[in-house]
Amino acid sequence: MRTFHFQKIKQYREQAGLSQVQLAEKIGVMVQQLWSWEHCGPEKSMTAGNLAKIAEALGRHPGDFFIDEGKGDNRQNPEIPARSPDLSSGQQ
């Protein structure tokens, strides 16, 4: 099962050398929203459109934010807890 890892937003943002303010401006959201995604709990969701904007701004593929549970993550930070986004709800 593939699960979404919100914490990867922060990981990839920092790797890109962007502040929260810079990334929020690039994707057209308030800094508070970006902070919420980076530090969210299991109740948080995100639209597919916002994921696409974040991935593009960070030079990533949207699939980079997902991990195949049970198979581990052979990229970075496999210990990051998982959360599946609600891509059908239209919520941010």
C-alpha cells in the first residue's frame, strides 16, 4: 500500500534551500497552511492540485511523497510516519 508522507514536504523544501515563506509564495498558499502540512497529524488532507504545485516547486514528482508500506523506503528517512491524503475531498 502506498501512503503519503506530509513530512517529506519539509524534507524536500529544506533540500531545495527554500524557506517556508518562499515555498508558500511559489505555490500560492499562506505560510500557516504550509506549516500545517509539514507538521500535520493523521486528520490532515491535501488536494491533488496542491500536491502537484508543491512537487513542481520543489522539482519533484508527486510520487516522491509516497512510500510503499511494507516494502520500506529505499530513499531518505524511512522512519517518517505515514498519512494518506484525501485527494478526493477538495480540502487543503
